[in-house]
Amino acid sequence: MEPGPLPIPTRTATIRAWKERGGRIAAVLPIHYPRALLRAFGLLPVEVWGPPQVNAAYSAAHLQPYVCSIVGNALSFLHSGGLDVADVIVVPHACDSLQGLGSILLDFVRPRQPVFPFYIPRGRRESDLEFLADECRALYRGLAEVTGRSSSDDELMECIRREEEADALLAELHRRRPALPLSNRAFYHLVRAREYLPAETFTDLARAALDLPPADPDDGVPILLSGIVPEPMALLDSLSEMGATVVADDLACCGRRLYPPGTTDDPFRRMAERILNGPPDCTRGNSIAERLQHLIGMARRTGARGVVFYDVKFCEPELFDLPLLRKGLQEAGVPSVTIEVDLNEPLSHQALTRIEAFLEMVR
Ligand code: SF4
């Protein structure tokens, strides 16, 4: 179990329990993919955001030095046996670096497990929806081949509805964040458990969290946390120690994946629809204007006094947006700060000092 008021099973315990029940594991790289489709084949999606603190020597031999540590660590982790527990690997093409990783796995490194790339369109037109639905159909065929199973439309819809329920509760946790009696770290332990828990287990935990007695009014500085992933998680303790409370979230691993329920009865279109209708995300091609409106709206709704962009070094999709995004926020009276980290390094004093100075300014 993870520390905090809720009994959150660890990733290792979850994988072990799933395997003991005869289930299989899909290791999934960031960011967007159809969880329900994997579950329809008995595969539990377990996401691989790096992980942090990996010996990156192996990936250094295969990747350019300007590739981010999420991708570098994933490759090294795979090489060191960290993904041996996985039966398949899914690589969504969120960015050029992940697309490159997919190619390396398919053409050069060739792990024991089958590797499935998953292409995400960069728009929301009907043609994008149909393209993504076709990607889901292609993934279905690939999974059917390697697992020897199939899934009817009704079974797929059941899996989709289970994920929709979990995602609705995830969104509710974010919406009621200020009233939850959870520290920054405990809140993120909970919402990030969506990265590996079966949807039904997450649903039970989320309901338990929403039933906790409300927190006393918080006098911390309310902030909006954006960027990719809050690693190392010590960041969240540091924010609490500095008197900041994360009241709004735009992280790629969290708030940008609050997918709304779908509307159609075609399971493939519905899975695609859900991903495309998620909150604005640079890796899905949303414009800076859309992201700006989204961030300003969130800051206004939650009372966040500023935005901390917490990014992984060399993350091109984020770096392209940041200058105009920050300028637009500043003009709207929402100050921001950017912090860049490497997943293999501890949070630097310099980064902490910059966050502390920012909090003093917005306090
Ligand atoms: S951190 Fe940025 S560059 Fe790295 S995998 Fe994520 S989106 Fe791609």
C-alpha cells in the first residue's frame, strides 16, 4: 500500500495480483490510448512514464542526447528487464521521440513482447475521428492475433463504460480537489493510480476518497500544475512545505486525460471520440489559443494564483507552446514559471528556489 489515508495498492502488488488471476499485462508508453480495448483482451494497461531513476547508459547508445528522459529511461528499463512482466508493449505516438522509440523497438531492439504502435491524429475533424477509430480497429486485430481471443461489440462497450465511470470519478476528484483532506502527495498518489489500477479498483478508491470528511479551509497558495509528469514525487512534498496547494491540474499524465464519455454506440468510434474530446493537449495538436483559454478558465474557476509548468527536459511539444502560452497567461494576469527536470536527477536546489520565489511573488 502507498502512504496516505486510502489503501492504494502498489503497482507491483497490482501486477502480481492480476497475473495470479491469469491476466496479462500491457506496458503502455505515454500519453493517449484506449484502455478499454486492452481490457477487452484481458490485458491490464500499466503505464511507463520513464520510470525515474534508471541507469540510462543503455539508451544513450541508441538515442540522440537531446531525447527526453521519459523515452530514454523506458528503453533502458526495457533492456534491464524492467518490462519482463509485460506481455505486450504499446507505444502511442505522442511525439517524435515516442515515434522514434516505437521504430527502434520494431526494427532494431525487438523485445520479446509484441510491440504495437498507436498513431494519434493531430486534429478533431471527422477524418481524424475515423482515422483514430481505424487505429483502434487495427490494434484490436493485432491483440486478437497475439492473444487468440476476440471481443464482441457488447463486450467492448462494457469495457468502455467501466473506463468511462472511472474517468468520471477521476474528473470529480480533480473538481473537488480543494475540499479533499489529502496532501499534494496523497492526492497525486491517488489520481496517478489510474496509470496502473484496473478501472473498477480505481473507481472504488475514488468513491472512498470522495466520501472522506471535507478538509478544513486551506490557507496554502493555490496553484495550477502543468507540464508532463510530477516526478520525482518529492516535488509534491516540497510544494506543501513551501505552502502551496495544487488546486488545478494540466499535467499530461493527469488533467489532460480527463476524457469525457463517448456518445456513439460504435465501440471503436466511441474510444476514438473520447480521446479526441479530451482537454487540450499539445501532443494531440490543440492550438495554443485553445490551451490558453483552458488554462485561464481553470485558473479563474479554482482561484489558482499562477501556473507552474513542470516539464521534462527536451520535451519538444511543450517547448514549442510555452513562449506564447506564458505570454498569453501573463496578459490575462496569470503569472507562470517553468521548471525543467531530468527524471534521473533529484529535484535541484535551483529548481526549488525558483518555485519558492514564484510562490512569494503570487502569494
Ligand atoms: S516528455 Fe515530451 S518529448 Fe518526452 S515522451 Fe513526453 S511528450 Fe514526448
